[in-house]
Amino acid sequence: MGSNDNTSRLRGLYVIVDPEHTAGRSPEDITSAALAGGATVIQLRDKISDKGPMLETAMKVSALCKEAGALFFMNDHADVAVLSGAHGLHVGQTDLPVAAARIVLTSDQMIGTSNHAMQEALVSISEEVDYVAVGAIYGTATKEVTVSAGLETLAKIRGEIDGPIAAIGGINASNIGPVIAAGAEMACVISAVGMAANPEAATRELVSLIRA
């Protein structure tokens, strides 16, 4: 796996901020609330904006994360990750290949990948990514096409790899415990924070459950 200096910081609550899942609030507002609540990693996942506005948002989110001492990952867009000074890039199985993304990223930026099965995770490890995301753990409404991985796959992947694992997919306060118990360093949430009536309080609750 990758040997970035920041890899040791890949733990805790990983909040994915998606403009389509903020209940009408800005990505910056959700980011600020999540950071105030104790989130350690923020990812901006924007599938709807043009590049210019996306970069503006990414720069704001990046600055908020740095101020709070949290990590910031950009989803999918390596150029925006570089221009916004992100700590890294997150790519799915059909996004930019890891090797291609590395050509664009700076040498100190991290890279994480989405994985649904053991085989994908092993490929990611061979590409020396900094973390692997495993999902969907539970059913999720935020992606049309999801392959269910489940806790069993998460536990199996944990048994095979040493590096940080992020669990994703339908995670909320009622089911986050088993995810951490199965060996994930990070629990990723989208709606559980972005759609919450009080995103800061929702984040705080999730963070305390991870620590427990």
C-alpha cells in the first residue's frame, strides 16, 4: 500500500459531501458542520457541477479541512484535486485508472479506490493505493448502481490487507458498530450527515460511536 506521511491519519469518520445529498444546504455548510462534529476525512463528490464551479467549491472545502486539521479528498477529478490542494483523490472502478491519476496528481497526494470484491481490492493493493474503500456494506439510496459487498466481504478483505480500509454504503448510527468491529479504520457516510436535520450533531454521534 502507499507510504504517504498522511496515511496514519486515515481513520475515523469519513464524510462524503455530495451536493445532491445536502437537503438544500451548500457543500461548504455540510463540511463545516461535519468538521465541527469531529469528522477526520471529507470527500467532495460532485456529479452535477461544471468544472469551474466544482473547483471553486473544492477550494473552499479544502481550506476548511486544512483549517480543521482534517484530510480532504476529491472524488474522480484528478485535475481538481491538484488545483484545490487536496490531500488526495478517490476513484471508482470506472473512473480514471490509478496509474493514470498518478500522472496528474502531485507526488505527495494520496489515492483511494472503491472496491466491491476481494479481487478488486487485491488489484488496488498491487497499485499501491493509500486506502481501499469497501462497499456497499448495507443497502444505499445514494447510488443507482451498487454492488453489495456486505460485512463478510469487508472482514475477508481486512484479513488479506494491512493498509487502511474505509467501509461505505448505507452506514448510519444504528449500524456503524459492526463496521468498525469488522476491521474498518474509517466509516464513510453521505446521507447520515448530509441529509440530517442537524449535521453537526449527527456527525458527533457517529464519531462517538466509532470511538466506543
